[in-house]
Amino acid sequence: MYSEPKHIVSSYNVNDIGKSLYDLVIQHKPLKIIDFGVLYGYSTVCLAQAVHDNGFGEIIAYDLFEDYEYKNGVKDVVKHNLDFYKCKHLVKLEQNDFYKWLDNPTPFDLLHVDISNTGDILIDIKNKLGKFIDNGSIVVFEGGGEIRDNIAWMEKYNSTKMFPLKETLNYKIIREEYPTLSVFKNNKIL
């Protein structure tokens, strides 16, 4: 049963975006989930609750943790949060760089990406993971909507906006509320 991890710091808990992640896992029943950019573990806990309720599946959660130069999580805090929600046994927590993984991706059924996403990151995802998406894997990511493109750091660093790429990259926004949640879709699946 879903229990929103409100005490875990995340932009997702502002509008209960975690419930959308939970629902994706319940609906699609992925065997292998990869969660990139866990910060303090909010998304990972939401995904793990669904894996628990499905009765099967595995999660590999990757982050740079303290090595990320901007807003970052602390691995021990994530471990504590996973333990608090009694889902530590469902998650393999590792340090990994998304771009290195993207150069040699491992198969997955569902991938969640929340790594300071920009339009450039979405282009890389679509180019390098398109074969996985075409074969039925789901890639869900933070952002994709107009509201998310206009946050301060996107403007400060003149980052490539995501929303103007929506039709070109063929993604679907599944939660419009900030920070928005979107998914690369295989038309047979979503």
C-alpha cells in the first residue's frame, strides 16, 4: 500500500508525484527498475513500495551522492530512508554516473531519470535508449512540461528547454503539476 514519504526532501513531494511513479510500477509490473538521481530516496521509496505490493521486481538506484557538485543527497541518509520505509531489501543502492551508464546501458523494464534534466539529456536518452523504448521499456523522467523549463537554474545556465522537444522526441507528460513527470512512450504500451 502506498504511503507518501512526506518527510523525505524532494520536489516530488510538493504535488505527490511519487504516487504517479508507484502507479506506473503497479500498472506495468516491471521486473527490473533503474532509478537515476535519487537525492534522499523519495522516488526510490515510492518505486520500492510498488515492487513490494506487486510481489516481485528489483530496483537498482544510482546517484553520484556527495560527488555531485550541485544539490546532492547523502548515501547514508538514503539508506536510513529506505530502512525507515522497510524497503531496503528491495533496493541495490550504488554510486554511478548517468552518462557513463548511458554509454553502455544495462537492460531495464522501467527507468526513472531525475538528474537535473534538460532538453540535451532527453535527446541523449532518446538517441541511446531508443531501442529499449521501441522494445517496450519505459523511461519516465522529471520535467518535460513548460512550468519545469522555467525554473531558476534552467534560466541561469541557459539550459536547453525540454517542452519544445515534446513532439520531436515523442514523449508524453503524465503529471502537469510542478515539477512535472513525463514518459518516453512506445505507442503499444502507453
